[in-house]
Amino acid sequence: MDAVTDSKAALGEKARNFVSNTRKMLIDGKWVSSVSGKTFSTIDPATGSVITDVCEGDKEDIGLAVMAARRAFEDGPWVKMIPSHRERLLHRLADLIEENAEELAELEALDNGKNKAIAQAVDIGIAIETFRYMAGWPSKITGDVLPLSVPIAPDQDFFGYTLREPVGVIGQIIPWNFPLLMCAWKLAPALACGNTIVLKPAEETPLTALRLGELICEAGFPDGVVNIVPGYGHTAGAALTAHPEVDKIAFTGSTEVGKIIAREAADSMKKVSMELGGKSPAIIMPDADLEIAIPGAASAIMFNQGQVCCAGSRLYVPDNLYDAFLEGMTENISSLSIGSGLNPENMVNPLVSEIQLERVMNYIDIGRQEGASVVTGGKRRGDTGYFVEPTILAETSQDMKVVQEEIFGPVVCVQRYSDVSEIVKLANDTIYGLGASLWTRDVGNIVKIVPKIKAGTVWVNCHNILDVAMPFGGFKQSGYGRELGKEVLELYTQTKSVCIMA
Ligand code: ADP
């Protein structure tokens, strides 16, 4: 691994300029400092050094942002804007993201640590697709005409119909694993439905959200429609959740914080949607094609250093394939080059923060103590930056903490099974239900097993494939509500029934 001392040297001019100033927050169409004057530093995970400082939002800043969003929702150009104009703005924003894709990918790689080329193809690429797909909706969101039969006035003429209206001011709280993509998943549908927004990016990775804010202004969205307030969860995030003028909270993050937010939001009966943690199984069937399944299962866990809510972190392998599978997977992941994400050759990049590094190393220790065997990896790499070797914990069992709890790192738990009839029970034996993958050549397995898996997404012979047309969300404690696809319109509209007596 090459030790990197100055990541900024690898940046293009635009990204370098962006991180050469303290970054402000976007409230009511203006870039402002925090009311308290406080800032916080955002850290480069490849070196542990400060990238730049960012204005730190707290309760007062959230209050200003929420009131700006409220004004923009009640009055002004956004309310009067015809749907096709809203569509044009969303398309214009998608175009601007595309024009600035390289800079955004560099900022993402610098702030989160991830591979720059992958950031450009996946994070930025899907963000663009998300804005384009959602741009199609404003002119197509419709209510229904309802055939009424009012028994107490059978001779009277009535006309009944529904309107699909925006929910109002939306508070959006997002995590650090896909910072720009999470902005897109949250903002694009909320805007398509006509809401206004206060978005709080994760404190670990505020940069691309703030750069996106500049592009939102450049695209021509009216002031106050999108407000972006960086800050910490227990201050800015909590203030957003508690604010009485926020109509809905859309959250992506840990199940632990999701529960806190759901409780807090209940006080003011805010609508809430939750995309939370996971411990997704990858199920290898005895007939699986190993040429596909081995690299597939490896990337199911190693993509984004395992910092993916639907990562394939529990791997179930049948007796007949177990040895070959472990050998192939070990070879696959131990050959990946480890280093800074700003060098696109490096496929294993740092974890996002020191806290995350400690958390993952702690889980690896717990796995060892619980009796798992470390087949490969298991160590921190280097002493600067937050690198962890891709790790396989084998001979794990259902009752182990490492099998039940979300590690959110490049650590897979491999479990051997002998009885195919037990596999669904093993896969579902978790509090989570976000994703699952099934690796098989037998269509009969697919037809029989898919309906029994308790997860919001089931992949067959692939894993982690996300498409804007496909609804995404969780069963069980992985959350509620579905983002993306047509179903996301349910999260950002509410129905009004209208009854006219003639
Ligand atoms: P992760 O485990 O991925 O770090 P978290 O659930 O801790 O995820 O954080 C996801 C987002 O939730 C971040 O933007 C964070 O600031 C925010 N957050 C954390 N705690 C709270 C809280 N008590 N109220 C509101 N937001 C919070």
C-alpha cells in the first residue's frame, strides 16, 4: 500500500478550489455562516488530516432553514410553478451534475475515502439517473375520479375526486456511505412532488451535498426550496426532527438512530420514512455457478468497503462447495489493491472515519473471541488512514454477534450448511430485512425461495444492483417506506378527497 500524505495533490483544479475555503450552509438561496459562528472539520479518511472546515448548523440555523422552506412552500414561485417547469429544473440539475461529474467524484473520494472511478460511475452516475427519472413525474402525478354512491341523498348529484398534493416541508437526514447519491434519492422525488426541503448531510461527509447546493442554485430552483444545513446528528439532526413546522422526516442511517428519530417525530405526529440497517444474506445454492457466485459474493460485501446497508454480509455456502468457495473468495479479495480512493487502481479504500475503523476492528476481535476463524485479513493496514484488510470470518454460527449485528465494514461471515430445507430459516433469522441474494442456476429454486425471503429486495445471481425504477426499502427493522420507483411518490405526496355537491 502506498502511504498518501497529501490527497489534495491528486485533485483537479475545481475540486481543489472547492476545498480551499470554509464551506457555508445554504439557507433561503444564500450561502451563510452558522448563527453561532461555529465550524467543524471534515477529515480525509486516507490520511486522517483535515480537508477543510464547514459551518456547523445547530438549532437556530435549522430554525431559519425550516422557516425559509415553509415560506417557499406556502407562497412564491415554487407553489405557482407548472409541472413541466419543475421537470425542466430537475433535468437541468441532472445535466449540471453530469457536467461536473469529475469534480463531484473527486470530492466524494476525498471526503468519504471511496474509489474515485467507482464514485463517478456509481454514486454520481446513479444520482444523475435519479434526477432524470424523477424529472418525468411532475406532469404525471394524478388523482382519481371516484364513482360516489351517497345513500342518504340518492337523488343528488355528487362529483368525487382525489388530488395528490405535496406533503409540505420535508426534513431529510442522510448518512455518509453514499453522500451525493443519498442526496439525490432524497431530493429528486421530494422536489418532483412539489415539496420544499431542509437536508442535513452526515457530519463525516458534507462536501458533495454543499457542491450540489451550488448546482441547485445554478439550475434556478427558487430560494428556500432546498436548504442544506451541515451539522451533527444530536444537534442539527435532532432540531430538524423536533421542529413543529417540519411535516415529514425522511431518514437513512442506522436502525439505532432511526428508532430515536421515530420516537421524537411521534410527538408532533410527523410522517416518517426510514431506510435503516441490514445484515443481508447471500445464499449460495448447491447448483450455483461458481464462476459468477465467487466474484459476486466477494463484491456483495467488499463494495464500498462493506459500508453499504444492503451489503451481503452473511454468506451461506453448502457443504459440497464450501472449500472451493472459501479458496476462491480468499484469492479474489486478498488480491485487491489497498490504498487511497483517489488512485482508481486501489479497490480497497479507507473506512470513512476513525470511529468506523475502531468499530470494525472491534467486531473482528469479537468474531475471534466467539470462535470464528479468520481466513484472510483481520488487520488494520498501515498506521495512517483508516484502512482495514478485506476479512473473511469462517465457521460462524447464527448465535454469534458478528452474524447478528451490522458491522458495516469489509467483513463477511461465512456459514456452512448441509440441509437446503433449512436455508430460508437461516436467511430470515435476523432482526433486519433489507436485501438478500440467491445464487443458483435452477429456476425452481428461484420460484420457491424468493417469496419466502423476508427482505425488501431479493437479487438473483447478483447483489447490490440498485436501479431508480426499482423500489428500495426494508422489511422488519430495516425500516418502512419505499424509496425510488413509482412507489416513492407515496412518501412525498398526500391524498386529498374532494366531494362536490351539484
Ligand atoms: P451511521 O451509523 O451510518 O453513522 P447514523 O444513523 O449514526 O449512521 O447517522 C445517519 C445520519 O443521522 C447522520 O446524518 C447523523 O448526523 C444523523 N443523526 C445521528 N443521530 C441523530 C439524532 N439523534 N437525531 C437526528 N439525526 C441524527
